[in-house]
Amino acid sequence: MNVLKKVVLALALPAVLFGAWWVLSAGSESYYSPPLSKILAAFRTTWTPTQLEAEVLPSLLRLFAGFALAALIGVGAGVAIGLNRRLRAVMEPVLEFFRAIPPPVLVPVIMLFAGIGDTMKVIVIVFGCIWPILLNTVEGVRAVDSVVLDTARSYGVNGTARITRVVLPSASPQIAAGLRQALSIAIILMVISEMFAASNGLGFTIVQFQRSFAIPEMWSGIILLGLLGFVLSLLFRLAERRALRWYEGLRAAQRSS
């Protein structure tokens, strides 16, 4: 019953917004803002299984590749920087500098070195996603209780075992927060990277619809993008809740005490 209530609450606002959109656009005669009924009709005819496989699947593969690489590099570098005070002092100004650069600005530069294929798109996603993961990992590692670290050291838990059994579990809530932020950035950069010299993908298809003045189809692509973002966010939350079940239980115990 609790799960059903959460599902209803999660879907209530989108349902209200779609209902308002349907009513307010019902009599629209604007070429650029067609009725929602016309957009949904275009959605059914446009996004067939064949079209989804041809245009959406490549986008998801680039998204997952870039997100996975950013997670691997960000967590690895974040642990190293978080555990080493001198390295952190040296790297912090550099990290702040690169974090301040908007990834879309670097797309033309990355194209010069990586070409216009999938490699360029994955690199753009990695560059945008790595910073929230890395910085949250650094903060999570720095926040590990020194008493826990000293206790682990006194029991002979050092090296890799110290990182995998003490540091990473303690920093995992902060790391998960960084991954959650990075997922939203990855979806945005997936679309932006496909708008530059692409031959397939969801971002490419939406731009092609816009350039050919297929406005209902363009809106249907935007709706599909929103649905993908919602589903990916939901799946991440489920995975996060499962992985951090111990943390949620600890917080619940602290609230009840």
C-alpha cells in the first residue's frame, strides 16, 4: 500500500500537467503549438519499435558508456584525492577551473581531436558527468570518521581492503548523490552531442524534425526524451535504495530515537 501511494503521488502532477496541456491546446490552430492530441497521434506513428531501435538505442548506448566511464574515473580519482591531503591541495584549483567550463562549449574542440563519431559524443558526456561524481566522492572520503579509519588500521585493515571495506562504504551516500546529479547531466549532454554532426540518435532526430518543419513529430521526440529521463531516474533511485538500504535503515533509526 505504501508503494502504491508513492506511485500515485509521483504520477499525480504529470497527469495534471498533461491534462491541462490537453485542455488548453485542444483548440489550438498554431502551426508551432499543435494540440496535444495531434502530438500523441504523431508519437504513435513515429516511435515504432524499428524507429526506437534505430534512433533511441544508439543514444542510450552512448549515455551508458559515458556515464559508466565518468563513474569509474570520478570515483577512482575522487578516492585518491580525498585520501591524500597534498594531492587535494594541488588538484583543487585545477578541478574548480575545469568544472566551471560548460561541456557544450567544448564540443567543437573535442570534434577536432575525436572526430564526429560516437567517441566524440561519449567524451562530451564523460567530461560533463565526471565533476559532480569526483567532487562528491572527494567530500565523501574526507568525511569518513577518523575513528573508524584508526580502528581499521589497528586491526590491520590497510591498502585495498581499507578502501573497499571502510572508505567506499562510508562515502557511498555522497557518491550516490554525485551519480544522481551526473545522470541528469548525461541525458542533457547526450542530446546536445547528437545535435552536432550526427547521423542518428534522439537529439539528431528531434533536430531533423525541427528543420523539416515536422512540428508534431518534434514535440513527440521531446515527450519521449522526458519519458526516458523519468524512467532512468526511477531506475537509478531503485538501485540506489537497494544499494544503500543499510544507510536508509540507519537514518530511520536515528529519526525514531
